Amino acid sequence: MNPVAAEMNATLAAKSPHLIELLSELGKNIFFPKGILSQSAEAKAKAHRFNATIGIATEGEKPMYLPCIHKHFRVCDPAQLYPYAPPAGKPELRQLWREKMLRENPSLAGKHFSLPIVTNALTHGLSLVGDLFIDPGDHLILPDQMWGNYRLTFGVCKKGIFRTYPFFVAGNGFNCAGFRETLAATAQEKGKAFVLLNFPNNPTGYTPTVAEGEAIVAAILQVAETGCNIVAVTDDAYFGLFYENSLKESLFGRLANLHPRVLAVKIDGATKEEFVWGFRTGFVTFADGSCGENPAVLDVLEKKTMGLIRAGISNSPHPSQTLVLEALRSPDFPREKEAKFHILQDRALEVKRVLAQDKYAAAWDYYPFNSGYFMCLKLKTVDAEALRVHLLDRYGVGTIANNATDLRIAFSCIAKENITELFDLIFQGIKDLA
């Protein structure tokens, strides 16, 4: 093992012994090298005559660039676009995102958590956390209603074992009992669990109520108290898009500093929160189980994450970080974001109005939804994949078949005035097949 990694692990063993037990073999061995980057940082501070350390080309004491590219960024300083961004992201962006998290998550008040680390969007963040904490054969606690890419990231790539529970109970709320029982069974069998909480949920568009959220946190605490080490990850891809009765903040705030055996991890980003999907700008934030401030532990987690970033992609794109940073600084940002929220909320409520019509009752039920981009129909008479293909071929309507009964609808990309026609065409497709 590299001496730098060994030193990091010794810090964790002394300051947070349960955390060292949570790390995967890769997580234990990864480190951020004291090499070119640290030498370049030292040169940047002291090399007042010549700095021959930076692996970019310069011209006129500025980064070299092509005018045919820069004409699309005329308002931006070339220095904020073309050089490499730091491995953990632009410091100003990280700080502003942390301040945003505190504003939007009152339960974080007084909690100790890291400065967010910039990732190449949320999928990259999920992969990094998997690298740090999942060994082949480790158990992941997820609902049966999950984003399909989890199976690639955590199943195929990390070789984790999925322990699923039904997302909903018969009364159409979150299945708190199923979650608790599945987590407890894993705790008894493995002594370690990787819990993934995705709210608003993809594909169903459901966020738990306040009471359900409290039950989730209580279950994690109860299992931790039995001696199980838990990584509790909140995938907050659709954070803020809460339209009706639900939690209005991330469970990360309640999980942070919950118990010495619980490491809380928040994965979020500008991707969907700020409607910049192609910018690929996400964040990973850690809160260890200590109830007191423990900067040495958070520093090790940051350095190990930086090591993974350095080993995989070197750093995340600089231009998108700059543009997100400028958006967060803009006085127009809150007003513009609120306007887009209401457009999506109106679409969600219109979907519910349309689905309340009695004529659809024989064709489908629908799962509860109150947030996010999606909702799911539960078909009663036809196969979802057969319907998906038929709708596409006959009516030019695209949907997603999750399994034999469930059809996912992204109302986020359907104008409010077209929602009635969309569901009428789906209904007609069912009648065609029946």
C-alpha cells in the first residue's frame, strides 16, 4: 500500500474506526498523490518569474485558445474556461453550493459536513461512492422501483448484490416496514450495508412524507445501533421539485452525524436542479457519524475522492463549472428557477387531473407521485413493452416500459396543453391491443 494511503487510513482508524471498516479495498488503497499537482500549486503561489509546471499552452500570459471557439463565450474570461479546473472543483463553486444546501435544507443547521466535491454529474458521483465503499458481494438496499442505471453502476461494475424491497405498500405510501426489514436482514447477514435513497424517485416521481422520512431515518439509526456499518446515500438528482405533500428537503440533513456507524453521502448537482443537463456538473458531500466536528476525517474522504477523480477523469469540465457559478451569483437566479418550477408543477397537477377521469379505470392504475419528472402507469390488460412498441409505431408516442406492467411517463417534457392528448393516445393504444 502506498504510504500516503496508509497514512490516510491510520487517520480514519484513529478518528472514525467504523468508517475504515466501510471502505472497499479500492477505497482503502486510493490516495491523492503528492506529485505534479501539488508541485504546480506551490509554483503558482511562488513562481513570480517563470512557471514551467502547467500542462497547458499560454499566449500573452493567458491560456491559449481558438477564436472560433471563444466567440461563443465572449463574456467569459479565458482564464475561467480553458485551464484545468482543480480536481475537487472550483473552490468558489463548492462554497456557494454548500451555502445553497444550507439554505434549502434547514435540518443541516449545526451539522458538520464536507465542502461539496465537483463531479462530472451525478452518475459519476454515484460511481465514485461505489468505488470507495462497495466490494464484490457487498449488499445494496434499494427499492424495486429504481433507476435502471444503478444495475450497471453498482451491479455490473462494482459487483454489489441488490437486496430490494417493494417501494410502495398497499395503501400507496412508501414501504417503511419493507425498507426496515430488508436493512435489518442485511445487517444480520453482512454487518455492512449500502443504502441508496432516491427522492424524488425515478421512475415513480414519489417523495416520502415527513412521517415516512422520519421512519426511514429511525430504521437506519436502529440498525446502526445493532452494530451494522451503513453508508446512507441520498441520490438527490431531482431535488427541489416537490409539488405536493412530501418532504421538502433531502434526508441527508437528518442522516448527517446521526450515529458513529452511519456515513451520510449526498449526491446532487446542477444537472436537473438548474436545468443544465448537458453541463454534467454534480457534487458529492460527506457527513461522517461523529456528532462533533471532525475535519481530519472529512479531509481524508475528500482526498480519497480526489484520488479517484484524478485516476479516472483527472478533473471535471471547467466551462460548465464557471457558468453554474455565475448562475448561482446572479440576482435573477431565484426568480428564474421559481418560474420553471411552477411550469413543471402545473404539468404534474394536470396529469393528476386528467388521470382522475373514470374512463381510464379499466385500463390502468397509477402509482402515487408528488415530485420530480416522472410518473408510472400500472397497466391492467396489456403488456407494457408491447404497448410501448405499438404507441411508437402507430401513434409516434414514446414511453418507457419498466417491466411487464409499468409504463413510465416523463411529464417534464410534455406541455400542459398536450397532456390530455398524450393519455388519450395511450388509452387508445391499449384498446387497440385488447
